[in-house]
Amino acid sequence: MKKILFLAVSAAFVFSSCSNNDDDDNLVNIVGVWKPSKTLKISGSNGNLISTENSSTCNKKSTYDFNANNQLTSHIFEDDSNTCTDFGSQTAPYSYDMNTKKIVIDGDSYDVAKHTSNEIQIVVDYGQFNSDNIEDQMILVLTK
């Protein structure tokens, strides 16, 4: 299952917001089909946006189907040598705790930066994305 989010992160790096929807995080759930829309890099020192990278047309074909039975089925498409490649589907267990804003997919835990009825932002990586030597966040934005 690590491959599912890894592929999403890889796709976000290659292809690459805030919603005006102010839904209470505790009133929305994750069940449904989500699609990648962009990747954000956020400064760890001040929370400012470092960069936004929109998902490619090919990567936007990818889906993440969070089922009510706690199974995630992902279907990944990624640009590969100027060709949109279908990497197929994978299914794995998931759990989501809206109170702690943590999602666990196949045993791997991820922070959720934001979750509304039509957008979820999952922190998929931490690293140095600017020159201040403070750990920053890479966020995958999925939309319904």
C-alpha cells in the first residue's frame, strides 16, 4: 500500500489551495472517491505556501476510493515518457481519526492538514523545500 501513496507523491512531484468551504472537520467523513488536484509545499517556519504544483491531466485520472468498510482502492495513472500509463488498482485497509487528523493506510500514518466535504489535504512528505533549514511539508490535495 506504501506504493499507492508513494505513486501519488511521485506523480505529484512530476506533475504537480485552499477551499472556501468552512465545513467543520468533525462533520465530514472521508468515504467517497477522491482525485488528485495539486501538491502544496508549506514552510515549516511560518506556514506560508512555498509552491503549488497542479496535477497533470494524466494524474487527474487517478482515483482514491475510501469505502465505508475501511478499504481504500486506488487506481493510479502517471505520465511516463510522454505517455499516460495506467499503473492499475490496489486495495488496502485504512482508518481515519477525524479528532487527531490522522489517516493510517496499510499501517502507514499520515497527518491530515485539512478536510472538508470536497477537499482533503494529506501530508505525504516532510523535507527541506526552501533554504531556511527548517523541515517543511509536502501536501497532496485530493478533491471530490
